[in-house]
Amino acid sequence: MQASGASLEEVAAFAHKKRNEIKKPALEAAPPDLLNKIVERNVKIYNNSSGPTFEQLVDSGKTFKQIIESTTRSGGGDIL
């Protein structure tokens, strides 16, 4: 994307959006008790059942590069 002229912000926003799209099927397939834990954790930490919004990440001080890198890692190690 950057080679095509996109800014780091545009790449970071795209990567964040795609990560959320990719995780939907996994969440839909999760057992109800695990899904409830995930949703409860996300609401507690991010006030959002889906995890942090792009704006929350930026507002927390994450750089666009950090946001892009974070989309390649899974989270939730504190759930299991």
C-alpha cells in the first residue's frame, strides 16, 4: 500500500480493519463460555466488545507502525 502512495495512517487503519474482519469467524466459532470471557475482557479494557478501536489505539499513543505490527499478533493471552 505504501508503495502505491498510501500513508502509514491509511495502512494502519486498513490493517486494523482487516484484522477485525479476519477474527469474526473465529469468534463466531468460539464456544459460548469462551466468547463471553472474550467479550467481557474487551468491554472491561476497551469499553468495546470487539477490542480497541483504531482511534483508541492512536489516542493511547501507539504509532501507526506499532498499530500495523500489532495486527500481525494475536492477543488474549490473559483470557486462557
